[in-house]
Amino acid sequence: MDWKAMYQKKLVSVEEAAAVIKSNDRVWYPPCGSAPVDLINAISKRYKELENVTMTSALILSPFDYLKAECIGHIKHHTTFMGPVERKFYPQGNVDVTSYQFAHTDWLTENRTRANVFLAEVSPPDENGNMSYGSMGTFNGATAAKVAGTIIVQVNQEVPYVYGGQKSFINVKDVTYICEQDHKVPELPQPPVTDIAKTIASHMVDYIENGSTIQIGLGGVANAVGFFLEHHKDLGVHTEMFVDSMISLVEKGVITGAKKTLHPGEITCSFGLGSEKLYRFMHKNPMLKTYPISYIADENIIAKNNNFISINNALMCDLTGQACSESLGFDQFSGTGGQLNFVRGAAMSPGGKSFLAFQSFATMKDGSLTSRISAVLPPGAVITTPRTDIQYVVTEYGVADLRGQSISERVKELVKVAHPQFREELMQDAKKYGLLS
């Protein structure tokens, strides 16, 4: 039977596909713009018929009904990276979270998630019956499909057909059911580039050499870095996340990949997240290829890129350089992601450098300021990147060079990039706690 006949044989309605889910199922679906929205909405409508179903994903972009408190005991959500939607529903008690390093995604999928049902949104099949996992599904789609006994895909004409290795596609013959429903791929609006973000970005530019390979996270600082790299030459990309700021650098001839020592000439990523323009850029673009996140975030793979530059956001750090990038006290804000993997990979790369960037202060509800650099982190603050791994910490006041520095040297470096209002207090605290003599 050829794949076209097989496709028709497996084709069902969205409602029929949703009816396949039964009580006690463990379900995985891809994060962000690759979640099969219509299929999940149809499953949500069945919540009263179901008991003890676990839906696992990460950084979802749609406020699915099953996230609500009324679905407790019927369908529970498990996230491996919290985003705005998960944070909104978390207080209702039907969202659980696992924080882990992205390089360990395959292990987590096989040993902890262990989903018996895999849902995915995919592109229409190509001439060989291969359906692309789109902007996000390559993340761990192949591993999730291997573990699951039932595979249901929602074919969406709007899903970009993204090139990559064998694990970037799933063939018609390998799925259990196919349903069809078109909708726009959900976007993640880009935060505005503030003057402070521009200043932070400007401090890093001189550290980045022509021909470097870069990894940039999401956010205002990331977009600003893209702006300040406009005059660089032959930059390469090896990143967990392809973001909008990189598109302009491609269009201006800055990103060519010509000097990459791994996958030369190629934008190498695991997923894309951002605007519709970004999804259109990814569609059948021979310059861009996706790979599973366990490969992309593998420190040994990262290190094969000479002059690797890792730029990530943090929320705060203490005076010894311990960085918290995922929680506000005991409240989980995001996730560990690939930050530590990329920091370590950059350290192993010949000529590599890593930066953790953040605004030096936060504004409280009453309008007062608080320092994001402190002698002691708040109770519950998660150490995402240990002080032994951090190289550069960047704020709007400059760059603190921490790698290989003594405790007292670290204190002095970090106080220099703290907000001026808090520097004297930080020095006093450092002496009080024995960090400085």
C-alpha cells in the first residue's frame, strides 16, 4: 500500500482522534507553536469522561480548558518549562512542573514522561509521505513517537516544512491516526527593546569576534544583541531556539555560517519561536535545519563550534556569582532549559565565551527599587547556573568577569555592575558575611 492510500485509511475527524484518549493515558505533545491545538481542545471537551490523564508539554501558547481547576482528577497538565500560560493556571492546582536540563530531554522522555500516546501537529506530507514536525516538534518528537504506542498527528497547512535530519519528520506509515485542521501557528510576541536592553547588549559586542557561532535566548536583550551585531561578519548559529532577531542578521548578510566548524553554512537549531515571519522564514529554507534538543544542547556537541558565544538571560545572582534564572523565590517562573548546557559548552569551545545578562534592578509594586545582585538570594531561589561555571555577568553598568576569580574578586566585579544605589550596601554586606576582609 502506498503512503497516499495509507493516509486515507488512517484519516479520521478531529473528534474521532480525540476519542482515542482513554483514562490513565500519559500523553505528550510538542511545545509552543507545534501543539495540535484543535485536537487538544477536542480532548479538553471530554474531560468529564476521563480520569487520571496526564498531558505533558512545555511553554504552551494556548490557554486550553483542561488546565482549569474543574479538570482536576480528570486531566492534569505537566510542564517541563513554564511559560505565561502555565504561570496563569498554576495557582488553580492542575499544573505540575519538572525542571531539568534540555540536554537530558531524551532520557526524561524515555524514563519519566513515558507517554503511551504522542500527539503532534505536522505539515502536509511531501512526495515521500514525510510530514515535518514544523517549528517546534523536532524538540523530542522522534523519541516521544518511539516511546508511545499510539501516535496521532494533526495535519495543518500552515505548519512550516522545516528541513533537518531524519528525526525532523514522521512518515505516514509510522502514525496510528491522522486528522486535519488548519489554523495559524501561535506566535510569541517579541518584547520591546528598551534602552536598558540596548545598553546591556552594547557591552557584549566587543567580546564577539567575526566568525563566531552564537546562541541567543529569547527576550529584549536577545533582540538588542541582534541589533548591535549588524556590523559583524560571517557569524554562525547553533542554538536551542531560533528567534526573530536572527532573521535580520541573515537578511543583512551577517549570519552566513561560513566559519562554523560544525555544520558549516547552516543555521543549526532545535526549534523556532516568535512571529509568523519567523515561521515563514523556516519554511523550506535550505539554510536552516532542526535537530533534537538532546543533540543541540549536548555540551560536547556545542564545544565542536570554535569561538562559541552563549548569551542567556538571568533573573538575579548573588555576590559570589550563583545565578538564578528560573524562579522568583519558591515560585517557578520558567525552567532550567539549556542554559547550563550552553554555558558549559561555551567553556569547552576553543575561544568560547558565555554571558548571563539582566537588568541590575527590579521595580517593586510601590515604585521602589531592589537590586538583582545581592549578598544572599531570596529563600527558594533556584541556582540555575553554579558560580563555578559562570564566565561573564552583564548588566547595563558593564561586564563582570568571574571565571577563575576568587570570592573577593567576584564580589568586586559584581558590585561594579550593580545599580549605583546599592553598591555601598553590597560592599557592607560582603564584609558582614566574610566575603571581603
